[in-house]
Amino acid sequence: MDDVIAQIRQFRDERDWKQFHDPKSLAVSISIEAAELLEHFQWIDKAQSAQHAAENREEIADEIADVAIYLIELADVTGIDLKSAILAKLKKNAVKYPVEKSRGKITKYTKL
Amino acid sequence: MDDVIAQIRQFRDERDWKQFHDPKSLAVSISIEAAELLEHFQWIDKAQSAQHAAENREEIADEIADVAIYLIELADVTGIDLKSAILAKLKKNAVKYPVEKSRGKITKYTKL
Amino acid sequence: MDDVIAQIRQFRDERDWKQFHDPKSLAVSISIEAAELLEHFQWIDKAQSAQHAAENREEIADEIADVAIYLIELADVTGIDLKSAILAKLKKNAVKYPVEKSRGKITKYTKL
Amino acid sequence: MDDVIAQIRQFRDERDWKQFHDPKSLAVSISIEAAELLEHFQWIDKAQSAQHAAENREEIADEIADVAIYLIELADVTGIDLKSAILAKLKKNAVKYPVEKSRGKITKYTKL
């Protein structure tokens, strides 16, 4: 993933865009891109959504990438190591959702 | 990143949660987590947001991780390679935002 | 609706909160509240969602109200008359989605 | 507001769209439209946002209307009276944020 992060930085810096990349602007941008991703599934049933994703694979891959790029940029400017953040969160989630109690169950309050 | 993806899969499969992870449900979840990340910056000025992020580093890292985990899970169930998707999108963005025309400028229609 | 708007203004002004209610902060807040509303339906099927809404009526009414309050506050500070804005948009939508072509059909690009 | 609600219903029913308007689909749509509204303020400073809203008044009024229309449609299909829901929520908020303790202060945990 390091070379991806390097390419994202290069893209940003060639355009001198780091000046716009304060954490709030990136958080706002992540929400906007997440909604564009969601728009692909706006009127679709959960049960149809795998097939729908397969039929619109490139567009959906682009939207996933848009969210990912802003997320990587936010991690970058805040000095958060994305990989460590994910692993730390998985550990917290493992405590919050013990295997025995969580197996096959998902509720409103289940994150992940 | 491969071992991170492997750990996310393991977490999900130990709980038998793949059954809930249709693409639409994951896209919805990404939007919800993106908003929780945004909530940290709800009333904050852009200019204050770097300091705010530094002071709330762990909470913000957790929210970034929540978005990232769902994003990785969505890529996983749709068979989209996250790294390739990002690189492909960067190429499209490079065409859309040529260095000479984009340097130091950002508009409503600028994605990334 | 005028007395509702008057009460929302009074609530805000008694707390001296208008100073925080610039349009961007309210737009951010609308997105955050919209996501909290969406969270009630995170893992629910479309087909189950009417029953789910009936069973969680008060919580969902509260979330709808949260979005509505921020929306009314945004219209207020930008000097936009909400009723006129809705009627003007319905007219545009009627042109965009003529009855004969739109009946019983909804697409990704259908707004409303 | 009653005639606005009546016109929204008429618009929907002329197109036979009520079949698509389950609560979840409308909640998803509210989030998507809220993000489009937010997009107008993506790179803007809070302090600039009043002027920006004035300069883009019609576009922003349209986005506000899009959120409002879906919100009214959601209230309609769930049998929630929007006005009562707002007044009930204002009462709860008044308890949560007593005037004396809340005057001039806003925190991450302040809703409204």
C-alpha cells in the first residue's frame, strides 16, 4: 500500500493541493464521496445489490477509490497510520463483539 | 495491506457476518461511518481542524478505521481490488485535472 | 409552519446559538443527522422497513425532526423560503420527469 | 404547509412512485441529497459560507428542497406528522440543553 500512498501524495503535491487538505475538508469530502457510492444502490434491494455491483463494476470501483483516496489523504495529513488504525480498531471491536455472543447476529448497535 | 484484509475477513467470518455484507448494506454503512467521522469536525473551523485532529487523535483514528474496514469489506465482496481501483482512478483524475490547469486551484467540481 | 419556524428561532436565540449557524455548519449538520436517521435502517431490508419504522416510530420521528430543524435553520439564515423552494423544485422536477415517461419507473438518475 | 404536502403527494402519485417510497429508500435518498447540499460548501470556509450561499442561492435552494421533499415523503409514508415531530423534539432539546447552561456554547455533543 505504501506505493499507492506515495502516488496519491505525488498527485496532490504536483497540483499544490495540500493547502486545501485540512482534516475537516477531507472529512467533508469523504462524506460526499460516500454518498455518491451509496447513490449507486439508492433504489436497489439488498438482495439485488451483488448483481447490481457486478453489472456496474467500474463505476462502483471508481466511487470506492474516491472514498479511499480521501481517506488515505486524511490519514496522511493527520499523521495516522491507516494500517495500525485498522488493526487497533479490530481489537476494540473484538472486545465489543465477542465471537460467541455475536455469531450470526447483527443489530442497530453493531458497528462493522 | 494483505494481512490487514485477511484479518478483517477473519473477524467477519468468525462471527458469520458475511451473510449481512451485501454491497448495499456496506455502502450504507460507509455513509454512516463517514458521518460519524465528520461529526468530530461539525462545529470546527477548517483552520482549527488540524489542531482538533491532533487533540482527538485516537477517536478520529477509530472513525477513519471504521470507514476503511467497511470499504475493504465492500471491495472484498464485490471482487474489486482496492489498490488497482485507486491506481485506475488516479489515472482518470490525472486526465481530468491536468497539472498545469489545476495547480493551486480547487473548485466545486474538483474531486480529489 | 410559521409558528414552528418561530419556535425554532426562539430556541436558537435563547441560547445565543445563531453565531454557530453559518450555512456550512448547518449543511454539515444536516448530513450528520441524515446519517443518524439512515442508521435506523442500516441492516434492514427495504421490504421490512415500513414495519421497522412503525416499531421505532418515536426514535425515527426524532431523527426526522433533527434533519428538519437544521434544514429550517439553514433556510432561515440564507433567507430562502422553504415553501417557495419546494414548489419551485417540484416544477423543475415535473419538467425533468414528465408523467407519461416516468410513470412507474425509477432510475439511478431519478431524483425525488 | 398542508398544500405543499398535497402537491408532493400529487407529484408522486401521478407518476405511480409510491411503490418505491419505502422508508429505507427515502432515508437513503435523504442522505444522498444532504451530501449534494453539502457539496456546495465542500472547500468553503465557514466564514465565507454566508456569502457563498448568497451567490449560489438558487442551486442551494434546490438542494434544500430536495432534502425537504424526501423528508416530507418519509414522514408521509410512516404516518409521522412533521410539525408535531419537530415540536416534540424541540421540547426534548430544551430539557437536554437548558438555556442557562447552553447559552453561547456548542460542543461535539450538542445536537441542534
